[in-house]
Amino acid sequence: MGFTPANLSVYLLAFKHSSKSADAHTSNERLEFLGDAVLDTVISEYLFMTYPIRGEGFLTEMRSKIVNRKRLGEIGHQLKLERFLDYHKGFVTLNSTILGNALEALIGAIYLDAGFHKAKIFIITKILSPYINLDDLQNLDINYKSRLFEWSQRFEKELTFEVLEEKNTNKVRIFVVGAFIDGELMGSGEARNKKDAEKEASREVYQKLNVEASMEW
């Protein structure tokens, strides 16, 4: 981690999977929640400073590409976190979701043990610098609509799109399209054509439902 930990118990907790604990406060779930927030904050600031003229939509998409569960799981594997994981091997199959959760719990443990600055240094030097290529991520085009359809089919959900509004701004026609899951409006997007508006709506729902994580199971 780049420093000597002071509170070993919090790190032991960071690697204790819920399959080995009956209570949420004695597994790594709470630390995962904390680490997720710290990770989001550090990456948001990092992207904000790295791309001073890019808009909110670009920054949000870049952040989602970095913190998606599969990518975090791959990084957790590269860091060999499975060596430390305490989980019920008879009932649980180790996968990228578990490793990604453990990585976030580790970040939460560092935050509690050594503070935000040490957690920030760990994220930048041990995660971002060695494992994240921002130029490659910019060119990575995620087909949110296709993945959302795949998710809806797997979990027997009905995914539909509907034009909610047509706006005319400076003689430019803008479509506002809503994405519905089982009839419930879950997200919306707007663009100059319906197809692109559906893509934007799909991206919002994809991130809101954390589809990447649920597809790992």
C-alpha cells in the first residue's frame, strides 16, 4: 500500500466476505460502501483536473468506465487480493464482483486507518497509474442499449423506449426519450435524433441500475 498500517483489524475486516459473516457490520460490506464513495471522489477530482474543458457528461462516462465492477475486479486480481480474501469456498465462487468489492473495502480501510490523503495516493499510484489508460478509455465505446437489452432479457424485464418531448431550440429539433423498465420510467436522454436519445437514456439507466455488477452473477 506504500505505508505501514496502524489498525490491522480494519484490514482483516476489509477482506471478510459476507459468506463468512452473519451480520453486515462484521463483513466487508460497510467498508465497501465507504471505499466506493472515496474512490468516486478521488477519480472525479482526478478527471476534473485532467480534462479542464470537458463537460459533465464526458467526465461521468469516463468515471463509469473506470469504476465499473468488472474493471475493478480485474485490478483486484492484478493486485492478488484473492490471497487475503476470507470467504466460504464451499458456497461462493470467486469472481470479479467479489474482487472489485474487496478492492473498494480496502480503500475504505485505508481511509479509516490513514485518512483521505493516503487513500488518494493509493488510488492514484496503485490503481490509476498502473492499470488505467485514459486514452484507451476515451476510445472505448460502450453500447449501453445492447447491454441493457441483454440485462432485461436475462432478468425477464421489459425494456421499452418512448418519446417524452420534442423541443425546438434555435431551429434545432431535440428529442427527449424515456427508457422504461416494466413500465416504470428509469431514465431519459435527449439528442437530435431518436436513436441517439435512446442511447443516452440507456446509459443513464445502465449506470443507475449498476448493470455491469449484476451481469457478473
